[in-house]
Amino acid sequence: MRIINVVTNVDNAVKDIESFGVFEEQLANDVAKVAEECFVKKVREFINGDETDEATIEDAIENGYYEDATKGYFYVGIVWSYIGE
């Protein structure tokens, strides 16, 4: 089984991990979309909501992470992990 984790790190400490299980491979894209929405929400919250530069969001999605050290250290990333069969 695959798991998508959205990990938030603030000031070099893990603040939050949200996990999304891919129980059936045919649903993997649906689960990935929900995880991506969670990721984008966390980035938007950090950089103040709807005023977010869409290019910044697109870059973060493409890279799989967003980090900023201007107001302390902030990192949020999407990490895939696997549970052995």
C-alpha cells in the first residue's frame, strides 16, 4: 500500500503530518488530488490566503515542497511512502 504524507515543519520541528492512504490503485489519482489540495491549503495559509502568487503555488506543486525562511523556518512537503506487502 502507498501512503501520501503532507509534512509541515516549523522552526526545524515537525508540526503536523497528514496521511492519505492509497488502498486501491485505481483511486491513486483521486487520493493524490486530495493530498495536493491539503498541501496547497497549508502553503496558502502560510503566505496569507487568496493573495498568493499562483506561480509560487505551481512551483511548489511541481517541486513537491515549499519552504520559506523569511519569518522563521517553514517547510511543507508531499512525501510518498510504502508499506510492504
